[in-house]
Amino acid sequence: MLLAIEQGNTNTVFAVHDGKDWIAQWRSATDASRTADEYAVWLTQFLAMRSLNLKALDGCIISSVVPQSIFHLRNLSRRYLDCEPLVIGENAKLGVDIRIDKPSEAGADRLVNAVGAHVAYPGALIIVDSGTATNFDIVAPDGAFEGGVIAPGINLSMQALHQAAARLPRVAIQKPHRVIGKDTVTAMQSGVFWGYMALIEGMILRIKSEYAAPMTVVATGGVASLFEGATDKIDIFDPDVTIRGMLEVWRRNQAHA
């Protein structure tokens, strides 16, 4: 069985694939100081809930945008799974071209998303990945990664608004029924939610205009579901783009080996 670890700046997802299907997924807060032993204790408890154990896992692939955590995740695989992990950006072959000026600067999450979206959807793609940052990544019809746009994520904006303005409270992010807020909380929620919708819609239009070819827009990421039904500029909502890409990268490397 394969253990896929997808680590973002805010959350880390652990997913188990049995060769046919994803049979389990768990999410934890990203903590760069968490050791391999701590990960093992945490993971053992969740595996037991599915009548599994660490010995059932014989493969591991890691995608992380937190460099200081990779050491601990690699040791988790070596020490408790008894296997050398594939690490995106290090020893994993993606099997796609990276058509940007400095390929080494492309984040592991963006590259894996490009793979995961390309194997599921034909043609040129815009991947809108909403997490700590909001990424707009461009995938060519042949699967190549062609760059994109990086903007602050919606949670960062809400947090910054609260921290920088003494009289503005911390509020939950949700879709307001009206654009015009009638109190401070609904005004903040509207500004963040509809402001981000305007960002997403505006960037999609600008990217399509510059690319000058038909493109399918795929939304993924931790808060993408928040925007579902709020815009017609997004064609597909797919929460599994990243882990699908990791599985595809794993299979390509197994075949190569």
C-alpha cells in the first residue's frame, strides 16, 4: 500500500492507496517541528481505526512546500515503513516539461497539481488552488507546466484584516447573502468573500485573454468548496487533483524503475 503525504503551509494530508482506490485520508495541522516518531504515533492511531498498521504500508511519496519538514517525513518513511520515499522536487521524476524561466523555483504542490489535472482533463487548463495562497497554474494541452499567478489566500487576508485594524474582529469566512454588509461582521465577510470571487474571476479572464486558446478551469484546495455555486467562471470543482497527481507520479516512477 502507498502512503501519500501532501503537506501545505497550513495542513498536511495523509492518504492511503491500496493499489485500486484511496481507502483513507486524514488531515492534520502542519507543524514543521513535528518529528518522525510523533508522526508515527499519530498515524498509527488513525490506521488502527481502519484495521491497518504501519507494516501494511510499503511505499511512500511526499509533496511538501515546507522544506524543514521534509527531513522528518523522510525519516518517518525510512524508519517506520522501511522504504525510501519519493520526494517531489528531489528524487521523483514527474514526466512533464516545466516551461518557466527557473524550473527549480516551481513549488512541489503546483507541479503535482499539473500532473493530477492533466491525467483527468484534456486540453489547456487553469488550476485554481485555494489554500494558504491562491495559485492560478497553467497546464498546456501536452501536460507541461507553464507558470501562473500566486496571490495571498483568503484566510491570510481575513487574518491580516483582523491583526492590522484594531477595531475589526476575527470572523468566520462564509458566503454572505448580500454584497452590502449591514454591520461590521457582514461587511468584512462580504469584502473577503466577494473580493476573492472578483480576484478569481478577474484573473481567469485575464489569463484566458493572454493565453488566447480555449482553457478549462479546475478548482481545488482546502477552501475551494466555499466558492462552489458562486461563479460560472470555474468549470470543475475537484478536491482530489493533488493526490491524483501524486499517485500518477508514483506510478510513473515505478514503471521507470
